[in-house]
Amino acid sequence: FRVLLTSLFTNVSIAEVSGVALLGDVPIFALDPANWSIHFHWPWARQATAEGDAGKIKSHSKLLLRNMVQYVHEMVQQAQMDYPLVVQIRVGCLLNPNRTSWGFMDVGEGGRDLTAFKVERQCWEPQQPSLLAELVSKSLTSKKAITGLLEHLLSITCQSYILTLCRYGKADLERQEPPMATVFARTPRPDQLLLVCHVTGFYPRPISVAWLRDDQEVPALNTSAILPNADLTYQLHSVLAVVPHDGHSYACRVRHRSLGTRSLLIPWG
């Protein structure tokens, strides 16, 4: 589970904060930059967030954001920095199958890592050799009430929130959508044929796509990144370069959790 916040500080009086929370690759809620309201993607996410510490954090979210904005302005003055600037925060935790967890909170400025919170030691460590990183890390570490609260949130509250989300959203989080695949050809020049395997509509995200020549696996020319569809499924394509009329048979093989032990095999021609 992770929350990603991006803050644009235009000047000393204007700050635009936007954010999104994800459980794995499933969107849970988004922060409206206009009024800092939280918009949930699922009814069950709203129910899960109302429980325990997560509910308390939500009720104080605007105050927390205001304090964050004020703190950044103070650091800008102390470090004698210029506006505008962009601050990015990544905070959350990873829950392992054995119920152990690992919490994290990283802060970046201008697209570069700035400082990171070390949960086990309750301190902040600079992530770059700069005066700003040293200043911010020292300042945040000195706020013992905040570091103690962060340790609790990242090691206990976050783990509990993941389990609550999984309980409320079991049907959506465990859904499986099988992939659909097609193979078509492009001819960039007379002596080359590009076979394209387009795979779409699958969920969850992990998938294996391979090319077979005469039933033997061969390396693809390139395979795209896995991209999201509007219906919360995924797509990708893989390209194989071949010589036209070379006498070999080609097929695209797709493996995915939704298919079980079966494979999807789409021959060319």
C-alpha cells in the first residue's frame, strides 16, 4: 500500500497538492487538489478507511496537509531557496505473506530523492549530499513526537489498514480477467516482416508473453510496458522480426494467472 503526493509550491502563498493511494496497482482513493477532499474509487474502500487509525487520519487529513505546506515554506526560507518548487512524498508499507511488514516514507524535491524516514531507528537520513537534505533531515528527526507517530503508523497502522482493505474489497482485489490476444503483421521493408502480438483485457497485472518458432522459444525484438486500460485491465504488445516466407511456423504464447496451467497460443498465418 502506498500514498503518492505531489505538491507544487508556486510562491509563498500558493501550494497545489494532489495525491493518490494504491493497494498494489488498485486505486483506493485520490486527493482533490481543489479542496483536499478525498474521493474513494470503491464503496468498500470508504468503509475500510472509516475503521481504526485510518479513520482518524482521514478526519485530520486537511490539518496534516496544512501543516506539511507550512513546514515546506519554513524550510524554503531557512535554505534560502527560490520558488517555484515541487515536493513529492511516497509513504506506505509492504505486507509480506507471513504478516511481517516494512514501512517507508521518502521525500523528493525537484524530481530527486531528498530524505527518507528510517522506521526502525525513527530518524530521517539525507538521500543526497546537499545542504537542503541535511537541513530537512535534521529538522524532521528533531521532532520526536512526529517520528514516534510515524513509526506507529508505518509499522502497525499501515499493516492493519491493508488487512482491512483486503477484507472489505476481497471480491474486487481477487478478481481475474483472462487475456485476449491477436497476432498481426507489419512490413517495414520487403526483406523484413514484423509480427505483433497484442494482448489486452487481463487482470491482475503480471503476465508472460513469449514467441515460439517451430515450437521453440525465441527472443522478441521488443516488448512494450504493461499499460492500463480504462476498465482497470491491462494491455501490452510484443514484436518479433522474421524473414518473409522463411518456412518456419510462429506463434505467440501467453501465460496468466486467470488461465491456470493452460497457455494461450496464437499462431501466425
